[in-house]
Amino acid sequence: MLCTEGMYTGQFVYCGKKATLTVGNVLPLKALPEGTIVCNIEAKTGDRGAFARTSGTFAVLVSHDEDKGTTRLRLPSGGKKTVPSTARAQIGVVAGGGRTDKPLLKAGRAYHKYAVKRNCWPKIRGVAKNPVEHPHGGGNHQHIGMPSTVAKDRPSGRKVGLIGARRTGRLRGVKKVGQDKD
């Protein structure tokens, strides 16, 4: 269960199909009307939440299909997803929106941010390393010195850069993708 905007200390939170349509409560999707703003939605019934869980995000319940027992959602990415109507969701928007608006400003803040997550910071470029540490390392100038594309079947350790690239470069002359009529 996540904290949604508008929740407060000491608030009673109800879960189940008979719960009221109030911010923070958890209901099955079939019990919610179309257009409801929800978060922490299950992909499969009973998995305790998979979609729209990041701070400030929400999904919109688009439509119900009673024949198939499915519900269509519009996810924060803009994509549409069909999930079982028995899957549960929490009503409201996840708290903590606007978290990324403020810049980190210094390396110490970035260090502590990623220290609690996983070892993915700082990101050092391959060309800045030595040849024993990275395939792009070494040389008298920081250059890759070989094509940056690499086949999908290369062994791990060599598989760096643009893996299995069908094309490279910037996209030119791409048609605008229209919104689907759902």
C-alpha cells in the first residue's frame, strides 16, 4: 500500500469490494467507475501492485469489458493496458509529486540517493577507462576506435555500446504517430 495525496495520520483505510470511493482506499477495478484516477494497480489479481507506483503518478480507468472480465487503463507513460477486472487498485495519486523538479546540486546528494537503491552511480564512460577495464578504453585520445554497434551474440564483456542495433543516428523524417481512438 502506498501513501496517496490527501491521506493523513490516523486515517482509516478500507480494502475490499465494499469499500467507499475515497482517496487511499483499495478496491477491485470492477467496483470503480470509468474515469477514476487510481494508482498502485495490480497486473494480476493478488500481486499487491505493479503499475503507477512512483511519486506523483496515476493511471486513469478507461473502460470495462464485462464479457471478458477485463479493464482498460491509461498508464502514466500514455500507453494503454488491459488487466483483469478482479485486480485491485488504490484510489488517488501517489504522494510526493514534483520530487524530480528540484535539482540534486551536489555529488553528495546523488551519492546518498543511489546508495539506498543500487550500485549504478557514478557512471563512468568506457572511453575514460583503461583497456583492461573496458573494450572502449585506452588510446591517446578519448575515442572508441571501433564501431560502437555490437552483435547480440557477442560474449558478455565485449557486449558494450549499441547492442544489436538495427539503425543508429538521429531519427529523420519520422511520421507523427496519431492518438488511437480508444
